Amino acid sequence: MSPRTGETIAFDNVGLRYGTDREVLSDVSFTLYPGSFYFLTGASGAGKTSLLRLLYLAQRPSRGGISMFGTDVITLPRSRLPAFRRRLGVVFQDFRLVPHLSAFDNIALPLRVAGMREADLAGPVSDMLEWVGLTSRAHARPATLSGGEQQRVAIARAVIGRPDLLVADEPTGNVDPEMALKLLRLFEALNRLGTTVVVATHDVHLLRKVPDSLIMRLDKGRLSDPTGALRYPPRRQMSDIDADAPLPRDGGEF
Amino acid sequence: MRGDRASQLVPQARLAGPIPWVIAIMVALTVIAAAGGLALNNLAQTAQSELSGGATVQIVEALPLERSRQAQASLALLLQHPAVVSAARVPDEELEQLLEPWLGVGADREAVPIPALIDVRLRSDATETQLDSLRTLLAEQAPAARIDAQSAWLRPVFSAISSLQWLALALVVLLGLTSAAAVWLAARSALGTNRNTIEVVHLLGGTDSQIARIFQRSVGFDAALGGAAGLALGLIAVFVIGRQFAGLGSGMVAGGGLSWIDWVLLALVPAFGVIIAVLTARVTVMGALRRML
Ligand SMILES: Nc1ncnc2c1ncn2[C@@H]1O[C@H](COP(=O)(O)OP(=O)(O)O)[C@@H](O)[C@H]1O
Ligand SMILES: [Mg+2]
């Protein structure tokens, strides 16, 4: 199966509750297509992080179905999930850098988990450090890095494995607008190489910075689709799938 | 993924935390207790095998000539008896030497008659029936003969040694359990502080055994270091105490030395500690991971 065809992720009537509380996500259904760029917006507490945790396989939904790269991951045995996680890149909202590892080793972690040889990973990790502007801080521990620097390390770690799906939770929250733009360009570059990108943000200004992006909006745990685009494959894939379908994403508000 | 790569995921945690110290102290104490137990065991066995087949014939006769005659006759009879392996008269000079502290140098032999002693080795244990048959054998020719099993006098000593052995065994078991519990707690707390790391590697696609190996290695390394230090300490203590006992020059204590098998057993104590530590790390990490998706 070529990564360009079919869907990357499909949620079918997903609900999530923590413990016995009310549902924080209800009736969430959507499909993410390969090579598309999605923003997930919504007020603080709307459930963005919860939805992303389902996406990066940190959590099982309370109900509904999730398929990933064509496989139903709900019924999949636990032992087969690591292989799926290795196809994902995740920027956690709180970065989750390993405190006693240097910036270099944090970024190298996904490659080492995947079993890459030491000789092969020095090059890509150094390139990545340069891309996020942290070459001079390669050997610094996270505690000695500023919030913005930590965030860039977290982003570098998420993208270094060239994931099929990149999930970023408020990735520009701790950096200045200039760096935020630079990081978005990094995501876009990765997106052009074929990675599906999902960026959660409550910063509506960010959305305009990526013209080709699609928007998902969460409101109190319910997903709305202001542009209507999610019901259809995105424009770039239109020709492959259904050339006559309308292109509703140009209208609407969010 | 090969094991050596697993350690590089999250490099060896340095010797932080209590694990090496806990293990060092516990291993040292366990080694000392175990060495004591093994030495007592050897002592008991040596003494037992020497004494259980032994009997002593005393000729309690005041007249030297008659004493001598009866001793000769007894010796001859004993040597012919099928149950007797060997029999020898304890030389009078040796007896005098033994008694010197009580009787003084050059005590008048006529004034304080010393019984003649015959040391008898039997083919099997010196049971009462055995001794009775010897008594009837000697009764006619040596009416002054008294026969005792050597172990009989030492029975209280044996029971003391055996209680000490049980005490040492109990100490080793208690120390072993305490060490296991301490290592368990220390490993758990070390892993608790690394929960975030475990979860991150898990979310980056690390498999359960990959992640468990990281911690098995670092905990195992800590435990091995602590164990080696503890073993060294324990062995030094055992060696010093051993030298002091050897210095006593007592025949009884000489039987309490440690054989090479005993030293190997002592060296296994830290290995046991390392195994507990590594197993704890594995069980704890696997348990923590199973609670994650
Ligand atoms: N682990 C959790 N246990 C219980 N409630 C949680 C947990 N995580 C999030 N929530 C609740 O779920 C709701 C959505 O939170 P979250 O997904 O973090 O929203 P957002 O990322 O959009 O701010 C909030 O009401 C929050 O309190
Ligand atoms: Mg959030």
C-alpha cells in the first residue's frame, strides 16, 4: 500500500471519558488523508490534548473505532502497537524530554528505539539540530535550555524519524512569533515530503500562516468542521480520488 | 534490537540512589553470617566424624603395676575385636602435660594416680550396645576399665554448635529477605523517578522488553557494584576473624575452616543480590508498562 492512497487515520464515533466523569470527547468522527495539513483548534479544555492522545496511541477511547494506516488499532494486541507508534512523530504539550539526556540524545531517541546504528544517526541528528538552530546546544541537558529551546528539541525529536503522521500539541506555545513561523515552515516542509500533520493550537492567528491547511474545531468535546473539508478528501488528493466532488473548504467560517 | 543498543537509549544512570549502598551493607552482613554458619557446620562435621566413632577406655587403678597390666590386657583384647579399627594407649607424658595446669609440674605420680587412657576408634558409631559388648569383653581381665563414648562428653558442645548453626541460618534468611525487600523498594523508587522516561520511550515506540532492559541494566550495574563492595567488606571481616580463630591453635576450632566450596557459596551472595535487583527492575517496569496502552 502506497502511503499516498487510502486514509491515514479514521475516527468513527469516538467517545472518551476519564474515569466516571462525563465524556470529554463525544461522537468524534473524521478522516485524515495522507499528505494533508490539519489544525485542531478549540478553547482551552475543549479536548484537544485528549483527542491527540488517542491519535498517538497513548489512550484507548471509551467507545467508537479508530483505524490507523488501514488497521483497526482498537482490537490490535498491545504487542503490535509499538510498530505503529514508530510511524508517528509527537510533540507533547509539555515536551516530555528525557531530563538526563542531552539535546542530541533526546533527538536521537526515536532513531535508537527503531534500532538505527550509532554511525548512521550522528548525521541526521546534527542536521536536525542545525535546522532548529540548536547546534551550539547539542550537549546541553533540557534543564539548562530555555522553554523555547526545549520546545525546538521536542519538535526535532518528533520529526527526525520522518513520521507518516506528525502530531503536535501547541507546538508554538513557548516560542516568539518569528520562531513559531519558522517551526511551521519546518512542519510544512515535512508535510511536502508526505507526512500528514496535525497541529493542535488555540492560536487562531497561526491558522492563516498555512494556507493549504484544513481545520478541525473542538467545542466541549464535540468536533465541528467549519470548512466542511473533513467530509471530503483534501484538494491535493482530489484528482486521485474523485475529481467531480465539490470543494467546500474555500467557504465557511470558524 | 540488540541488548547493547538498549543501554544507549537512555545511558546508564549513574550511581545515584540508595541501591548500591543498601546492597553493599546487606551483602557484607549476609556474607559474614553465612561464613559463620558454614564454619560452624564444618566444625561440627569434623568433630562429629572424629568423635562419633571414638571411645575412651580408662583404667582407674591406683597401683601402677596393676594399672599397667590391665591396660596392656585391654589393649590386646580391643585390638582383636572386629568392631575396633584401632586402639592406642595415650602416653603417660602426654597425660601429664594435659594435667599439668591442674596438678603442677613434676607432680608426684604415686601421690596422685593418673588413670591409663586408651583411645579407641570403632568401625561405626559408639552406641551403648557397642560399648556394652566392649565392657563385657574387658570385665574379666581389666575390672578397673571404664568405657565411655567420646561424643558423650561433647554432647552439650554439639547441641550448642547446632543452635548456633540454626541461628546463623536464620540470620542469613532474615538478611536475605531484608536485602530483597530493600532492593525491591530502592528499585521501585528509582523507577518511580524515571516514570516519565519510561512513558516517553514507550510512546516513541519502544517495546516493553526494550524499556525493561534499560532499567535492568542500570539497576543490575548498581547492584553489581554494591555487591562487589559488600563482598569485599564481608570477606575481609571473615578473613580477619578466621585468622584470629586460627591463632587460638585449638584443635577444635581448626576443624572450622572454610573449604573452597564455602568460598564459592559466599561469592554467590552478591550474585543473588544482583539477580533480585534485576528481577525487581523487570517486574516493576513491566508492571508499569502494562498499565499503559
Ligand atoms: N487525565 C485526565 N483525567 C481527568 N480529566 C482529564 C484528564 N485530562 C484531561 N481531562 C479533562 O478533559 C477535558 C479536556 O482536556 P484537554 O484534552 O487537556 O483539553 P485541551 O487540550 O483542549 O485544553 C478537560 O476538562 C480536562 O479537565
Ligand atoms: Mg491541551
